[in-house]
Amino acid sequence: MDPRFEIQTIEQLLADWRLSSSERALTHAEKIRLQAIASLNRREQFLAGRWLAKNMLAEAQGGSPSDWCISADGHAKPIVVGHDLQLSISHSGPFLACCIADHAAGIDVERFDQARPVGDMATLVCSGPEQSALRALQGDALTQQFYKLWTCKEARLKQLGSPFDMDALRAIQTEPTEEVDAHVGTLSFLGEQNVMLSLAVEGLPRLHARWPAHWVAGPTQWHRYI
């Protein structure tokens, strides 16, 4: 199966969920997990993520969303029960993204937040050379480059199935390459969304991508891990 990803708003996913009357799309174990989530925001993220992932699986492999069961491993990485398919889910603010593939995949989405101290954050997640390169940038260019680095790093950790770790993030580095040789692709949706998304998976040249029709994506940037 060719890898595919989709990004959508949590609000739209939940609206689709309610219109479908598809509570049956959740397994008994998933309903128990949902009930155990105290935060309304986290419950909505969980529901939206399961709904998007199950619809993508049904579209790609057949059946209905209720035919697919998603569990989680010890690091909370989602697992497609009874199948070798790989799954990764990420959310930031009102947005949620999901990818499915035959091979290990990692996706990370981050919404630009002007209140975040990008310079301070860079010292936590970026290597020395990356921090030096960032210091030469200002304004929007600095913000976008930092979020590109950050999402590439988190996508890699998820692809490897590794827990979140600052030292591991600083150790992950990339360099630009052509699409055919890329390990990770990065998309930016500027303007109303202000979102950066990175997807690390084999087979990027065959990637099926989908997002709301009115969103405008910048050119995909291709990188390889070094």
C-alpha cells in the first residue's frame, strides 16, 4: 500500500462523527479508554483521531470504520490490531493529522504560536549547528525554520517508536535532498492555519496526501536524516 496522510480540523472530524451516528465505530476497549480521559479536550482529540484513522484505513483497505480496531503500545503509539499496517497520529491546537503505511511511519503537526519563545525552545531541541543557523534568521523566517526542524525531529522519533526525549531530538538532524531520496517531507499551511507538518515514512514519492480544499499548501520540502 502506498503511504497516505490527511490533516483536518478536530471540529470538522467531530461534526462528521456526529452526523454518521457511528459510536459503534469504537470498540469496547476504546470506549473504556475514552471514558477514562478526564479532560474534554483530550477526549475530543481521542475521538477525532480514531475517527480519522479508521476512515482512512477503511478507504485504503476496505470495510467500514467499525471493522478496524486501534490499540496503543507502552509509549501510547497507536497500533492497528490484527494487521501489519503502521499508523501515526498527531494533533496541535485545532488540527489533527494521521498517516498510514506498510512501513514504520511518523507524523508531527505543530501550529505556529507567536507566544512561544522560539529561541529558547531551539536550545532544547536543536543541535549546536542548527541553533547557529537559526540565529541568522528573524521574524517569520525564524519561526518557520524552527517549526520545520521541530516537526522533522518529532516525526522521526515517532517513526522509530521512541519516547519523547530532548537529547534524542537534538541528535536528529536532516539535510535537503530530492524527493526520490527523501526520508521526510515537510508541508506548511500559512495564513489562517499557520501549521507545519512533517511526515517520515518510506515511499514518499508515492504519497497520497489530503487536506481541506480551501487550504493553501506551500511547496513540499524534502530532507533526509543524517
